[in-house]
Amino acid sequence: FELKMDICPKTCHNFLQLCEYKCYTGSMVNVWPGLLLQGGDFTKLDELVYSPDDPECFDFATLLPEVQAGGQSVYGGLFEDESFELKHSGAGVLSMFTAAPNSNGSQFQITLSELPKFDGNTVAFGQVVEGFEVLAAISSVGNPAQDGSTFQRVTVEKCGVCSLPPPPPPAPISDPKPPSRQTPPPPPPQSKYCLRSKAEEGPTRVAQEWLMMGMWA
């Protein structure tokens, strides 16, 4: 995922920390084929993947004994809607999954198509940048009845944070020339999936969050 830290810093930090703490490992994914995937409830886990003794799993029953069903945010409960600037304009939009306004916790959704009905209702804060074939494969096991059920269990097998390598240094100039009075050319356009925060001018930490999902018979 690419997280939009410059637009939704609090929401992005919540998701980032949940991935880093491995909270999503073993959590189940519901599927509405062609519409969306929904996951993030770390209190409802797949016993084939989850084990409280596994260091790759988050032992919520011990660490958060008072957590409510459905999960919670890293802020100790639910938090308010941060921004509705980003739209659900196509496949791969990452947004919060909530039951009511200002009730953001750990649950999220990933769109499989344009879903404008969520604009202004749920906070979009990221975008899938690779792995669209995985979304298509998961969508294919969803029940056409559109009730969220699947023909195979879909589970987050692992999750975490991947730091990207720094960009290569500029090539040395072998024959420097005196500065020119000519207007310099415009900078090249940024990549559609630029990960650098627009809110920061200097070097910034760049990371991608990832979820490894598996389908189980």
C-alpha cells in the first residue's frame, strides 16, 4: 500500500502501527465480489493460521484483555473521521471500515471498483500500488449473493512494514561548467505512486505496508 500521510496522518499512523505490531496476522477477510474486501478484525481469527504462541501473531487476548469484538485502534478505542478528501475512485483504494461516523478502529476495506457511495462517509487513506492480481483472485471466491461470505476462507497470513531503499546518489559531474543564466528545465513529473509525503520538503521515511493474504479450503 501507499499511505497518504500528508492527508490523513492519524489514520495512516494507526494502520502503520497495526501492521508493525502484526495485529492483522490470522485475521479473516470478507469479500463482496467486484465491490470490496473487508478485514482488520483482530478479535476474529483463523485457527489454521493464528497461534498466540507464534511471535508472528499478536496475542490480543493477553495484551488487550478488555478489547471489544471488532478490534480497536492503536489510540485505545475508536477515533474520529479525519478527512474525506480522498475518494473511492476505483479499484485498490484503502479506507476505514466503520459502522457509524467517527468510529474508526482497526477494520479496513479495499475497493474492487469505483464506490462513490463511500465518499464523505468513510475515510480513504491509501492505495494499492501492486498486487492487483491478488485482489482479483480473492474477489473470485466471494459469494455472488454479496453477503460477505466466501467459498474459501481468506486470511491475512502475515503483515508488516517494508522500508524502501534510498534513491541512488546523483552521478558525479566530470566537467563542471559555470552556472547558466538560462531558465532551468522544469522538474520531471512525479510518479503516480510517489511515496514521499508532500508535507515534508526534506528527506522523509518512506515505507510500504503489506498484507500477505492466503486462501484456505
